[in-house]
Amino acid sequence: MKPWFLSAILFLASALSAGQSLGQYSKHVTITGNSIAHFQANFGPYEFPAIQQSGVFIWGEDGQTCAEVLTLILYLVPAQTDVAVLIDSTNDIRDSVPVAQHMNCMYETISALLARNPGLKIVAANTPPWTHYNPCTGEDNPDSILNLIAVYNEAYSDHSSGLQATWPNNVRVADVWTPSAGADGWAIPADMPGPCGIHPGQEFQWATSWSHFASPYEALVMQAVRGLW
């Protein structure tokens, strides 16, 4: 028969292990932005299984630009959020918003969030690649789209004026473009099978393509949750 204290230790170890597998982190994580965020509304258990699901909030606004999302940002990112993921650029690309205008919107967005909570960690996803063929128009996307995505992504990661460079203690850029881009810069079709070739999958339907897309920002979120940046 095991001594009572050994049994107690084994019980506590078992309980701790079970707690870790169920979600030992009580941090609050928010994903918001445009329809790419909205489509993920029920993906919390898949993307962040190590976080208590009561603390995961995912919602976005279909078809909206960064400027439109900005008007709602303090609602879309609850005040108790510890780590926020912003997905804001695809519709600006669609509308050919100049990169300087878009970056000003991102600066305003981040500034508003940090003014409310200076300790907030923010992960900004860059623009994922689009498929060359656009099933919504029935035509190939023009090269101007390819070029504008590249300009946006360079601005996000610029070493002097980019988002992390501007807020090194609070912001990281998640590169969701590189894993899904083919050699020609257009998306690998299997990685962007959702509407119009600009979404990683269908609305509210978890799939391998969503997992592939989310992994760069999932890693940064979990680093922030663990206090690694």
C-alpha cells in the first residue's frame, strides 16, 4: 500500500496534468478584423486548446476595411483582452487603398487599443496571398493585386516604420503570406479554397487550410500568453 502522502502527490500530479490538457491558461485572447476573422468565430477550441475557451473571443466584420473596423475597435476587442490578433488588410487591397493610408489606420488602431490597455499584446497578421483566378469574378486577378499585397506586407515588417518597429514591446507581425504563397506569389489554391480565393476556407468550417493559415499567429499568441514577449 502506498503511503498516504505519496498517493496525495500522485493525485495532485494527475489533476495538474488534466488541468493543463483542458486549458491551464486563463488569459483572454481576441481575434478580430474583416471576414477572415469573422469566418473563424467557432474555431477557438481548434486554434487555442491550451486556453480556457471562456477567454477566447473571435469575431470580425464582413467586407469592411481597416478604417471601418477602426470605428468599432474598442467594441470588437473587449477591455479584458490580454492578446489581440488583428486581420485588417484584405479589403483595403480590394479597394486599392494606398499603403500610407492603410498604415495610418493600423497606427490609429493600435494606438487606441494601447491607450486603453498599455500592457496589451497585439499580433497583426499581414495580407495572405490571393489565388490568381478569382472565382467571384470568373477572371484572373491583375498583377496590381500581387504588387499591392507585397507593398503592404513590406510596410508591416519595415525595420524602421513597421508595426513591430514602432511598438517593439507590444506588437508582433504574423507572416500568414509566406506559408500559402506559390513561387509566382499567388496563393496555392489548396491553401485559399474559401470565397473569392481570399479566404483560407469556408465560414465556420474548420479545415486543414484554416489550421495552416492560423499557425503563424497562434504561435505568437501562445508566446505572449507564456510571457515570452
